[in-house]
Amino acid sequence: MTDALRPGQTIGILGGGQLGRMLAMAAARLGLKVHIYEPGANPPAGEVAYSVTTAPYDDAAALTAFADSVDVVTYEFENVPAAALDLIEARVPIRPNRQALATSQDRLAEKTFLNDIGLATAPYASLNTEAELAQALASVGMPSILKTRRLGYDGKGQARITDRHDAPAALAAMDGADAILEGFIDFDHEISVIAARGLDDTIACFEPGENIHKDGILDTTRVPADISAATRERAFGIAGTILTALDYVGVIGVEMFVSGDEIIINEFAPRVHNSGHWTEAGAVIDQFEQHIRAIAGWPLVDPLRHSDVEMTNLIGDDIDQIQAIAQETGAKIHLYGKAEARPGRKMGHVTRILGPATDR
Ligand SMILES: Nc1ncnc2c1ncn2[C@@H]1O[C@H](COP(=O)(O)OP(=O)(O)OP(=O)(O)O)[C@@H](O)[C@H]1O
Ligand SMILES: [Mg+2]
């Protein structure tokens, strides 16, 4: 391919967390260097990268030097300020593109986009004030979930409303941020599709994983998901529709609720995704290499699954179990090199191979 990066060329990654770390390791296997840009000191990705810039996202000189030192830029963190992206994009391509990033940054823009391309979401209404919340509750109904439009992750910035009396406290929990009320979906299964689109428009989807959350944080992903073949095919179709509509290049994680025969889209992340970590142990290619291939203009790999697997996040104190897990045959350990185990902090994950791939 003409636009493909050659071994020895460099990928810039905005954000230095565990996703950046795993992308850097995948890039290294393909002979590509990685330059991490991260405001915080000692980022997990910095331990395995070729170079690291420690500077804030409003440091124009640092951003310019970073952009000039790399051949393509990607991100593992969605909330990079637009001005930083403007500066970088004037010098080097950003993949996935700005539209994908901007759409996923704002739950209102995201739902509007999904509905516009014919895909189903929970009913929703955007709001700021108590009066608007009362109107939104009348149109969306209860139970529902109030969420901040921007900057939420791991279930943060969310409040359930099951009764009108919950409304004031839920609004107070938004702390003045723009909010969106979403109808609560009483789903049978929560699944995600990790999919990729290459520079040559090829699309490749990993099989859906079934996700279980605890306290708003992803706990386990099991593959195969307990869904019908027809639902699986529809889930692939949805991921493909989103990728094409965004003219996307890279890996995307699309979170979906399955309710009976219906698929309702929760949200998408324009990057590799925690619910795709199983691919390291369960498929012929992992999501990290697939993303690097896509943004580097390399061919995508047909991501066949060879094993049934279950990925479990190691959160906070879970890391203390590591010596016991290390004795298990078939448990693939991945730790992120974070020094301090705080409650709710993702410290690593373990993927257990359950057996050869079955249909379900
Ligand atoms: N409308 C909804 N109906 C039912 N459950 C929901 C709804 N919205 C969110 N949830 C539950 O809460 C979880 C976290 O919500 P969401 O994905 O919106 O938050 P997030 O902060 O972006 O989380 P993450 O970083 O894990 O993706 C979902 O995976 C789902 O289990
Ligand atoms: Mg989510």
C-alpha cells in the first residue's frame, strides 16, 4: 500500500495510560516506534515507548515538536482539547479522524448521529435546569439515567432516577455540567463489538463480547456472547454502518444493549476498548495490532476467534491476587505497571482460556 508506514517510522499517541501502553507494544512488534504525549508524569505507556513528551495539552511548542517527530497521530484518550488537535492536524494526519472523536465526546452529538444514520439508541433529552429535567422525565420516562454529556467514564457522572424525588439530587450530582437524560434499557445482554476499518475501506469485526459491569465499571467480558447468530450478524452490520458513516480509520468499540430481538446502541469509543482485551488471548490478532495496522495503512487481518475466553479486570486491590492467578494454567496476565492500587483503578486484566472456540 502506498501510504503505509515503513518499519522504523513513528506513531504518536495522545495519552499515556494502559491503552497507549498496549498499543505501543503492538507497534513495537511491527517494527514501528511510538512517541507518547501525556501531561501526567511517569505514564504506564512511557515504560514501553520509544519516546515520551510530558507536557500539557495547551503547550503549543511541545505539541508542534511532537507532531513533527511522528508520521501519524492516534489517541487512547478521547478528551484531548480541540485546539491541540487543530495544531497537530495541520502537520500530520490524525486517525481516527476528528469527526469520530468529536461525535463520541458528547453523548448528545453521539446519539443524534446514531439516530441520523438509522440506528436505535435509548430515548433521550438534553437538559441543564430543574425545569428542563422535569420536561425530560415526562418525555423519556422512568426509570432513567442522568449523565453528564461529556467527560464520563467508568460510570462516573451518572445518577439513576427511579422516582421523581430522585431528580434534585441527580441534577446536583451533575455539578452544573450539561446533562442528558437517557431512558433505562432493561436489557437481556450487554455486548460490544470491536471493529476496525482500514485506509483501504476494508472492515473487520471481532466477535461480540458479553460484558458484565460491577459498580459501573467493566468487570468481565466473555466470548462468545450468549446471543443468536442473527443478533451477532446485526451487531456486525451496526459496527460497519458506524465506521463507514464516519469514514473511520482504526479500531472502534461499540457498546450495545440486546433486548429480545432488538439492538440498542449505548455508545462508541473511537479507540481500542477494555472489552476488547480478550482478543490478546482468544483471536488470531489482537485489537491493538489491528488498530496499529489500520492507522499505519497496513492490511487488516480477518480477526478469527480460536478460543472461548473470559477477560476479568483487576481493579484496585484485585492486584493482590496476582500470585494465585500466576499459578493457573491458561490464565494470561496483563499488568499495566501502575505503582499505586487505588479503589476503582484499573491495574491489569487476566484472560482465561475456557476451551476451543464454540459457537455459543
Ligand atoms: N440507558 C441505559 N440503560 C441501561 N443501562 C445503562 C444505560 N446507560 C448506562 N447503563 C449501564 O451503565 C454502564 C456504564 O454506562 P456508560 O457506558 O454510559 O458510561 P461510561 O461512563 O461511558 O462507561 P465506560 O467508561 O465503562 O464505557 C453501561 O455499560 C450499562 O451497564
Ligand atoms: Mg460505556
